Amino acid sequence: MKNPKMKKEKHFTAFFETNELRGYTVTVPSLPGLVTEGRTFEEAKRMAHDAIKCYIAGLKKSEKNDIKDSDTGSFQIAVAI
């Protein structure tokens, strides 16, 4: 039996890029306009988590709770140069 107080979990792909301040800029393609930063990778992850929660809370308030899943992913491609 499921606990009615348990919230379902949703996974989001986040892109972390180093920025000019030697920190990280984070974007989430399935949440247009979501951009956050952190001085360290760990701080950037925490900031991204909080930003996603705030983004979703805003969608719920505006009754636009139609988060579209994105087939976006990330991987590295090796190219000899």
C-alpha cells in the first residue's frame, strides 16, 4: 500500500558547464529558462536542485503543471585531433 504523503520523484537532465568565474553554470533543457550557478560542483548541484523545486512550485501556482519530459542526454565523443 502506498503512503499518500510520499511524493513521486521525477528525474531531470542537467548540464553543468564551467564558467568564466571558474564555477559552474547549470541548465535543465526540459525546464526552459532555468539557469543557475555555483562556485563548486557540489554547490551547483544544490543550486540546481533548489531551482528545479522553485520552477515546479511556480508551475503549480500558475496551474501550468505540464512538465514535458525531454529525451535530452549527455555523453562524450572522442575525436582524434
